[in-house]
Amino acid sequence: MIKSTLHISIIRTLRGIGSRMIERTWRLGAGARLFFLTLVYSGESFRRFNLTLREVYSTGVMSLLIIIVSAFFVGMVLALQGYNTLQKYGSSEAIGVLVALSLVRELGPVVTALLFAGRAGTAITAEIGLMKTTEQLSAMEMMAVNPIARVIAPRFWAGVISMPILASLFSMVGILGGYLVAVPLIGVDDGAFWSQMQANVDFRLDIVNGVIKSIVFGVACTMIALFEGYDAPPTAEGVSRATTRTVVISSLTVLALDFILTSFMLEV
Amino acid sequence: MTPNIVEIDNLSFGYKGRVLHKGINMVFPRGKVVAIMGGSGSGKTTLLRLIGGQIRPSKGEVRVDGDVVHKQDRDGIYKLRRKMGMLFQHGALFTDLSVFDNVAFPMRELTDLPESMIRDLVLMKLNAVGLRGAHALMPTELSGGMARRVALARAIALDPNIIMYDEPFAGLDPITMGVICDLIRTLNDALGTTSIIVSHDVKETFMIADYVYFVANGEVVAEGTPDDLMQSTLPFVHQFVHGEKDGPVPFHYAAKNYQSELLGRVSVK
């Protein structure tokens, strides 16, 4: 009796794992298919660029406040922590380099992507999910208007365009925050702060690589948000779960991609 | 030109192991108002989706203007859909666009008409449904009945040959119901279109339909003019038309033995 109960429980567990694996694989395939179709039907996003620009406003411009405020505090904390460590080695003038490199290489693209997933990504998922729930996407289909070309692609390109701009702004405002703490507050030399930064931050290796990272994060975060909305079950619970999944999957994807990209960029 | 604009021939459809339609045959003559009636979950809306090519039948075919819908590629289906307009149950208006922009949407997306002409056409369509004065409102500012009328104006924006109505009377007050009823018939006759109405509101549908199909258990169980069906002695039609609680469609959903379940001998799972 006990043996047979154990047997049934093992079979159930294996069946559960198998079913979850099939579902995940199916979703991965469906996501890849949507990504491919988005690229195929992207022509309209550029021909009627106002459609994309409108989305740049709602995803990019509307995310500006949270990005700028966060960047300012991140820069200030970086300067405080950096100074605390650097002064022990008598190299507190290197604070500018530390702040700039941390922001441009890592924190700028990564924190921006995480904030973007929380602010713009959830908004995209909820909007597309609700459009599906209220049959707006079906209505578009029935009017012979392709929703991927009209709704998905402009939002995708808006995310891809917005992310590097937001990440660059994040780094700039973060450096400003770091400067305000390091120079006027702590008393690090003004000239040393900027000249060390200028001498040690490489345009191609640091800045361009940071921008490349943020473009990749833009593609990943926006596509995940769009797919979760497009694939959401048309119910209130379905949209709510999809929104949560957007944040979780985007955050994990950004961190994993960051590791992969960094290892390639540093040629480890 | 075929006499019937839509023909459904021996159509079967099912999903997830559930058979929804079993060999359905229907014809929709040009210029007529034809209703498909049946209980909730009988697959009426699915029939509209099959006509619109949103899903494919498992057997049989749907022909629109002589073309088999499921044999078309994406461009072919879009070409067929340009002959159709559809009114969704809750309107499905685009919530980020005003009433004017909602009606203008198909014109801007599918034609190269100049904006001045689009403006005139939109105002004419809105005037036809009595909402020209509401052109600047947003969908959230409309009542259910007004939203349905705006959606109707959008459905007729490009003067389609077929207009499909999915539960056009559901959840409306009697006055609005009368308005929508009148609009469907008037627009059908004025524009020379064919109207396909999916509904379970007997009184309103019988008032405007030329011909009615009754669908139950995946089959067409009765068909005829509203007068014929009012006189029908078929048990299902009689129960449906007179709104009787019990009959061929049972009051109780299939369940385990009541006594055993109450006494806890059967698991309630």
C-alpha cells in the first residue's frame, strides 16, 4: 500500500515536471515567434514613425523621473562608499573614476533596465493584456489591421530606442550626484575628480560597451513585457499574473545577460 | 455573384477534446438579416470567428463571397475581412482613442483618403448612429449603449458587405435595446449589407431578423422565419422562445447523486 502510494507520488511529480517543461518550452517558442514576427512587421513602425514616437513618450519620457531620482541617489551613495574605502589607501582623488566606471559600465545599464522593467515593462504588459481582454486586438484583426504591426512593433522599437537614452541619462545624473557628495561635501579636489575620470574612462571600452548592454537589455525587457501581455489569459487574474511575470523574468534576464555580456566585453 | 454571401457547409469544430459544432450547414442570403440563436456556450460566437477566419474548422468549410475562408493565406483573409464589419459584445473600442478617432481608425489604416474626407465620413457615420455630438468624448465617458453605437459606426466605417453582431443587445436598457434594434435593421436596408446577428434575446432578434437558425448541442436544431419559429412545437425551440425553466435544456448542470453528495459519500472535488 505504502509502496503504491509512493509510486503514484513519484509519477505525479515527474508528470508535473514534464508538463512544466513542455509549457516553458512552448512559451519560449511562442516568445521567439512573436519576436520574429515583430521584426518582420516592423516596417510600419518606421514608415509611420509618429506611432513609435508616441510610445517613446509613454515608455521613455514617462520613466524619466524615476530614472533621474534613482540615478542621483545611486551616484551619491557610490561616492560615499567609494570615498570610505579609497581614503584608507590614500587615493581618494580616484573617486571620480570609481563613480564613473561603476555607472557607465554596470550600474547605468543594469539599474536602468531593472527600473524600466518595473515602470514601463509592467505598463506595457498591462496595456496589451487589457487590450486583449477587452477584445481590442481581436477587433483590430477583424478590421484587417495587423496588431503586431500596429501595436506590438511600435512599442518594441520605442523600448529599444528609450533604454540606451535612459541609461546614458542615468550615468550622467549619477556622476553629478557623486560629484556633489565628493567635491562640495567631502572636499575632494575638483580638478582631480574630473581629470582622473577623463584620463581613465575609455570611450569604446567603457561608454560604447555600456550603450551596447543597454540596447540588449532594451530588446530583452521590452520583448518580455510585450510577450507577457500578448500571451496573457484574457482575465483580470491573467493580466495581473502576466504583469508580475514581466518584472520577475525581465530582472533575472537582465542580470544573466549582464554577466554574459560582461564576460565577453572583458574577454575573460 | 453568388446569391448567398456566406455559406457554411458541413462545418465541424472543436478544441481541447470538446466538440462544439457537428456538421453545421447555414446560408446567409445577400441583403438579409439572419440570426443565430442558442443558449450560452452553444458556439454561436465561435461561428462568427469561423466566418471571420480567426479560427479554422476541423472539417467542412465557410465560404465568404465564394472564397473558402480557411484556405486563404494571411493577405487573403485580410482581403475578405475588408468586406466585413463586426460589432463586438462590449464594443471593443480603443480606449486610448476618442470616439472620432475610433471611427476614423479603419479609414486611416486601410485607405489613403485625405483627412478632410475622413472627417466628413466619420461625422456621417456618427450621425447615422445618433452620436455626432459625442465625437470628442473618450470611450470611458460613454454609457454601454453609446459605446455599442460608436462601435457600430466603426463597423460600418468602410461600408462592408457583411456586418456581424455578437450579442448586440446584451446588458442594455430597454430604450437603448430598441435603438440598437432599429439601427441594425435600418443600416442593413440603407447600406444593402447582410447582417448576421448572434443573440439569445428572442423578442428583439425576432423583431428584426428575416431568418433564424437555432443551434444546440453542436447542431442546427431548427430554422425558419421568426413567425414559423414562434409557432414551432419542437421542445427546444418552445422552451427557448418562451423562456421556460426546464425542458430539453435541463435546469441542473450534470452532477453526481444529490443525496449521496449531501451525505458525504461522494467527494465534492
